[in-house]
Amino acid sequence: MSDAALEVIRRYNWPGNVRQLEHMVQRLMITGHDPEIAAAEVEAVLGAASTGAAPTHGNDGGTLAESVARHVRRYFELHGDELPPSGVYQRIMREVEAPLLDIALEYSGGNQLRCAELLGINRNTLRKKTNELDISVTRRRKLM
């Protein structure tokens, strides 16, 4: 990692989730083409929060689809004149799925049945996906 990339990581206001840092580093290792990870790549993965801007919690005035489109476009632009490596669909689905499951579990208080109902999937499917994505499931107080 370049010194500038490490500085971006240090400046980022981590919400206390070590798994988020781990997933980000894994993502950078998978998507990077150069031997050294640049600050621009880290900023692209972390989004606006890496620049010191206050988190908007999705309230940036756009729809979810617009936000996803911005991130996907930025991902493609990071590769310059070349296309990203094959498997883009699976990489993007993994990137969306992990935080979706993690946040849904958080808001359902770790109750897997309630979370599965919230997501509209079978509880066994939820358990399979949390295992695949290494998401820790613990019962906790519901935030809402």
C-alpha cells in the first residue's frame, strides 16, 4: 500500500467494525492490478467518508440506484482504458450483499427469523449467506 493510501485509511472514521476494514483490504487486493494500492483506489472503496466528509447515511438526494450507478461507474473508471477483470457481477453482488445482511441483522436485533422475513428470504438462505460472507450473528438489542 502506498503511504498516501495508508493515510486515507488512517483518516477514515471507522465505525468500530474491524470486519469492514478486513473486507476493504480484501476487496482492494482482489480488484487491484498494480503491485501497490494507491490512495485513489482506497478512496473509491470508502467513498465520501474517506475525504473527511460527514456521512450522509444514504441521504445524498439521490436514489439507491443512482448511488450504485455512481459507485459502479467509478469502479470502471479506476481501470482506465482497460476493462476490469471478469467476474464483475459477482464482485459487486458480494459488495452489496454483505453490508445489506449485516445492517438487516443489526436492525432486527440479531434475530435471524425476523431478519430473513425483513429481507424476503428463507432463514436457511440467510444462514448460508452469513456463513459464506463470514458475518457474525449474535443476538443483541434492536436499534429501532
